[in-house]
Amino acid sequence: MQLTKFTLILFCFLSVTVSAQRTISAKLIDSTKQIPIPFATILIDDNTGVISNDKGAFNITINKKITLQDSLYISCLGYKQKQIALHTFRDSIIVLSPKTIDLNEVYLTNKNYTLEEILDKVKTGLQTNYDFDFTKRKLFFRESYYTKMQKSDIKIEKSTIPEINQAFIDSIIASVPKNTDDHTEILAELYGKNDVEQPQKIEILKASRLYDKKNEVTFENYEKRFNQIIKKHVKRDSYFKIKSGWFGTKEAIDSSFFEGRKEEKETAEFIKKKKEQEELRKANFLKYRKNSIHRFENDNFLSEDSDLNFLTKSRRYEFELKDFAYLNNEFVYTISFKPKRRADFEGTMYVNTDDFAVVRVDYKNVKPLRKFGLLGVSLKEDLREGTIIFQKNNNNKYTLKYVDVSYGQQVGIKRPIKIVEKNKHVKGRRKQNEVSGDIHFIVRNIQKKELIIFENNPISEIDFNNFTEKPSVTPKYLPQYDPEFWKGYNIIEPNQAIKDFKVIETDN
């Protein structure tokens, strides 16, 4: 009997525990066009919310017992806000209806300002509408790299070293992965002033890195093989002359290369050194990610140094007041911009009709941002597009809520190359060996960054100074996408490429 009571109590306890956490996954669809709705805000309360990704999908975890009063609140630019009772919600598709605007109501709100007057008020408000003071931001950051080898060709024209032949070079090229991707995800709390020049402190709560480790050691076996070839054919007191077209350089050979490495012993001093290196590696991960996140959150129209300069250098742009929209229960002006001179971007900004704060910007480049080509070496940065969203905090100031930016570039090299071994200590000709040929590579790189700030709370300078960073954190390596890793945490729903990522095991 006692066991039965204990089992019943345990069952009730577990039932309450399970019901205290629930994860909702769904996709937002336009009711008229039947297309996904990206970058919508999904809230449970003021401190619990996410943003739908660029395909309209979202995932939100509720870490409390759901009551009859709890609802899901969904809002997006140009759509009617939707409220759904949580205790009855079971859908995987949520339909939002476009909101029609009553122009008479808008005109009463904005007093019928001209476009020039609106832009003047926007510029005036850049320093007053936004919060640049000390804050603590709880955030989720994702950075993805996609690399595609579009061309990889090396033709050997001459080689005095038998082992370095076309077949050997072709085997190296064949082993290089043609398509790779790498994803880093971080849940953290960032402390400091909302200014790119101000120092920051960070606490990384959880982090992962999704990539193929084999790509790091692709050339390990070939490096050993090269070393064997060089030791067999190259004299230890030689030097290399490397030439490509008109350009050349001289490179000496380190004599230690020919000396056998002594096996390192696991002494106390060696272990201590390894620990120091590990601590340094951990600290560098934290420092690098802190700086990159902070630069990313400040790379927008508020910074004078940003390339996104449609307001700071507005004379280069042509603006047009398109219409009005509805965002987070407030009216906004819809203003398009495009270059009329040397500017790089076109897009749309949405301006609050009451305080003239820019609350959202959608933009993309209209021409390559940077383009370089000289003597067979080329670089073209031809993609930068994104969305930036701000929202009001408890100080009635605007702070960053969400950023999604994609960058793209293409790098190419098409050059002849010649490597000559010379030795001045050998009688007769100094030239010992020669390898020459042509190389042609084209690589396409896409980088995508996403940042959502769940909470933005003001802190004092004393709070900032008293916080101490803990550098002992590294990302967890994931060989494939694991939906359980972020279970119980609110993040940005991953795209399909991340969900499909899996390291392919090969037989060695």
C-alpha cells in the first residue's frame, strides 16, 4: 500500500514536471499568398520570445506550467496580430492575415509630414531614440560558412622530381572537398555599453560547432608524403626560388626540417604547458566570439563607420515614401531607398510615426561592394543583404532585437608558377630541381550571421565592472545536427542546410 502511494506521488510529480516545459514548433504562412512569413515576433510574455527564420519557421520553449490565461502572441510587419491560447494549441501551420490601414487614422497620427521632414526627424532621433547605455543582453548567435570550390586545376608542365607528377597532384585535388559548411551557435549574456568602441564582457552559457573534422586534416597524409619527397631529393642547405609571372620570392629551408623529431615525454612540465595552451585556446574562443558578436550587433545604420550608410550619407540616396504599415500595434512609414550616386544598397526602412525611430530595415547591395583583379588574382564581394529589427526596452528606448545578414564573395587565381631549388654550395650549376606549371582556382564563399536578443536589461557601470568572465568554455563538437542539443532553450530555428548536415563516414 505504501509503495502504491509512493508510486502515485512520483507519477504526479513527474506529470507536473513534464507539463512545466513544452516546446512549440510551427511555420507562419500568409493567408492570401500562401508564402512563408519571415522575421515575425512570437511572444509568450515580455521575457519569452523568438523570431521566425527566413522560411517562416520558429521553435519556442515554455519553461513554466501553462495556465488557461497563457497565450501565444504573433506579430509581424503588415499583418494582424494573432493571439492563440496555449493550452489548446496543436497546429504546425499558423496563418496570418494582412492588415489593411485606415489612412485617415494614420494622417491624424503623423500630421501629414513631408518626406523631407520625416527624414530630418529620423536623423535627429538617431542619438535620442536608441539606448547606448550599459545593458545586459541575453542572446543567441549563429554563424554559418558555406564554401564551394567552383574550379580547381593544377597542370604540371615540368618536374625534375619524379614523385611530384600530374597523377600525384591530381590525387591531392581529388581529396579536397568541393563543398563544405561550418556552423557555430552560441547562447550567451553580453555586458557593456551599446557602442562598438566600448569594451564588453561575455558569459557563454552554451555553444556548439557543427562541422566535419576530416576537413581539418585533409592534407595531413600528403604533408607527410611531401616531407618524404623533399628529404629525398632536396639538399639541406638549399633554398627555393618561387616565381609567378613577373613576381618572385626567395625562401630558405629550415635545417631542423631534416632532423628527426624526438618523441615528447609526458613530463610534468609538458603537461603544464599543454594545460596553459588549452586555457589560452579557451580564452581566445571567448574573446574572439565576444568581439565578433559585438561588432556584428553594431554594424548597422547607427554607426558612422558602417557600409550601411543610407542615413549618414543620405545625399547619395533617393528616398520615396511608399505607404504605411502596421508593426507591433503601431503605425510605421514605409520608405524605400536606392542609390543615386556612389552608394551600394537599396532597401526599405520602416519608421515609427510617433517618435520617428527606424524600427526595421530590409536591404541588399545593388553592385559589388569590392572588386579587385590584377595579373590573374581576383576578388569580388558581391553579396550583402539582410534585415535589422529594433524594439523598445523598459527605458522607452530602442535596442536591437534581431539581425540576419548574408555575405558572399568569389576568390579566383589563374597564374603560372615555378619553384626552383638552388644551392650555392654545389659545384657547377646552382639549380638543382624545378617544378613548374599553371594553377587555376575559383572559390565561392557565403557567410550567414543571425543574432536574436531575447532580453535587454539596463545595468550600472558598477555591475559591469563587478562581472568577471569565465574563459573556460569551448563549443561542443557536433558531427551532425542534433535537435536535442538545444532542447529547452529558445534559439533561432535552423535552416534546412543545418538540419541536413551530417558527417559522412569513410573507410580509411
